[in-house]
Amino acid sequence: MALEHAILVSLLEKPGSGYELARRFERSIGYFWTATHQQIYRVLKRMENDGWVAAREVPQQGRPDKKEYSVADLGHAALSSWLHEPIEPESVRHDLAVKIRGAAFDDPAGLVREVERHRRAHTDRLAHYLAGEERDFPPAPGGPPDAERELQHVVLRGGIAYERMMIAWLDDVLATLRRF
Amino acid sequence: MALEHAILVSLLEKPGSGYELARRFERSIGYFWTATHQQIYRVLKRMENDGWVAAREVPQQGRPDKKEYSVADLGHAALSSWLHEPIEPESVRHDLAVKIRGAAFDDPAGLVREVERHRRAHTDRLAHYLAGEERDFPPAPGGPPDAERELQHVVLRGGIAYERMMIAWLDDVLATLRRF
DNA sequence: CCTTGCTATGCAACCAGTTGCATAGCAGGA
DNA sequence: TCCTGCTATGCAACTGGTTGCATAGCAAGG
């Protein structure tokens, strides 16, 4: 399980409320880990009980108050020990691949629209990533290397490489489907 | 949920027992969908109750008897209707990306060995895929196009593209980590 | 004969993640 | 004033997946 650890990393990058975390999980963190707000609130509560994070009531004007969480020493230690233990290379779940192989027993050409839809989703995501890269990681070499920035950037480059690979592969899939 | 559908596809490609399915999920199907034997047996039982698959006792010599499953009409229909309904582009879960961003707050250089381990796992898988491709999909253009074969092949090409992308990205990650 | 190891099937408990719903503060527009 | 919509937090029920364990047939080797 890594949701706890994903939350710790996100809170180390910047403290925030459950709501804010949920929004981050829709964008930057969400590139490689998804979570709904319900799940985040539940886990956050458990982490608070375990002393991994500390909450602070923050009154706001113009909107409801929020509970801002930040990482406590125990949380930092928990993250550190997780970082030092090996994890299994992740197991994959590609519904679309199941569909593609299944299409052989149904209607290969009928899958074209679905694959095109996925292709569009991936080009959109790629455009989104590239815009984020241009915005947050301009090419100007600004001073000394910053680990946090550089590592965020390399993860984003991974997302970009993934989307490019997927688009190329989906083109391959479309060409194959259209032969039937 | 697509485990049921992955099983249907696998059984359409070739009928088999729960045990055999579990083995396939360790190799070809496992490239894009993982499942343990416990899960497969449980789902298979439900599918049998729902009339999606039919079981047949097959006595064997030299080893215990097995129950061979094959797809029933209801199962074929269920697969077909699933193929025709749109699915969400899958959400990602990359523990390693969490670790990489987390390393900024711990010990970037200490992650090198872990990333190298993952890189090795991906080169192994790539070699395995390429060997499978050479074995099962020789370049000889043997007659008329066969949808089942071609679609299996394009899914395998997706696995190959994925592994190549990952290896290149992990090299990028290693170069980045080594700067700290 | 006994152990090891592979084939083959399965139960039970648990845990992570999803879905549906509920509540409440506050702003802005119809 | 009422409705819509965004911020903000949360509970409850369910489902899919994981982990641990159990059983049994049969072969091969020590």
C-alpha cells in the first residue's frame, strides 16, 4: 500500500487539507496515483491517529474552515523506512488490452471508435503534461540543482513518455483493427 | 471489473481449468492483467452459477482430475455487451513514482539500487516478450490474416513498447538520481 | 517409506478502494 | 428568496483483491 506514502510525499512538498490533497490527486499526483476524497479523508484520519501527520484548524474567510495537515516526525520516519524497503514492480491492469484480444471473438471493427476515444484521452493528457512542463520546468538552468524539482520533473517526463508510447501503440492497434 | 471478461477471453482462446487459467495469468494474459488462483476459482464458480461458463470433469492419468471450463452462450453474450460499452482510460498506480518524488526528502542516491532492480525486472520482461514474439509470431506472412493471432500480437507489441519505454525512463531516472 | 514438489481445488479473514449519500458554509445570479 | 455551485468534511455499505491456510492425488528420489 502506498496511498499513505503518496499523501506523505504530497504533504512534504506542501502542507494542505484533505480537500486540497484530493484536488492534487486529480492533477499532479494523480498522474501516477489516484484517490477519491473519501479515501483520502479516511486515511488521513488514521494517519493522524498514528501520529504520522498533525492537523491544524485554519479559519478562512469566504469559505468553510479547513484542517491543514503537515507531516510529523513519525510520518517522516515511516516514509523513510518505506523508501528503503524494496517494492515489487507493479502489476498491470489494462482493460483495453482485454477488449482488444476479446474483439477477435466479436467485432474487431466495432472497437475502432472505443480505441479512438482512448487515443484522444491520451493526446489530451499528453498536451496537459507538456503544458505543465513548460509552465513549471522552463529550460532556463536556474542556479544549483534542486532535488525536489528535478525529481518531480523526471516523474513528469515519465508521464510524457508513457502517453507518447500509448498514442503510438493505439495507432498500431487502430491499423490492426482496420484490417478486419 | 474485467477479471470475468479476461477469463472469458482466455477461455475463448482455449478452454481450460482454473489451474491452467492461473498459469496463463502468470504469463501471456498476465502481461496486462494479474490474478491469483484463489480469485480465479472464486470468480469461475460465480460465472458457472450465472451460466457464463460450463464445466466438464476431465479425468487425467498421472495427475489429479480437473474441471475444464468453456464459454457458454450467456458468457459470450456478456463479453459482447461489455465490448460494446465504453470504459474509462485506466487509472495508474506507480509506487515507484511515489518513491522517486519522496526521495527528495530522504536520500536520492539511496534509491539508485532500487531503481536498478526495477530496470532489471523490465529488461527481463522485455527479453521474455521478445522471445515469445519470435516463437509465436514469426515474420513469415503465412496466408490470410487471422484476427485472433493479429490482435494477440498487437497486444504483445504493446507490452514490448511499454517495457522499452520504462527502461529508457528508468535510465533517465538513474541519471537524475545520480546528480545528488 | 518418507519427503519433496508439482498438479489441482478451495475456504475464510482481511484490507483497500469504490459508490452512494449526507451535511454545512458561503458566494453569486436568477 | 431560492437555486446553483464551489469549498470542505465525513459515514456506511459494498466489492474486488490479497493473504494465509487446508486438502488431496500422484511422481520421483533418497
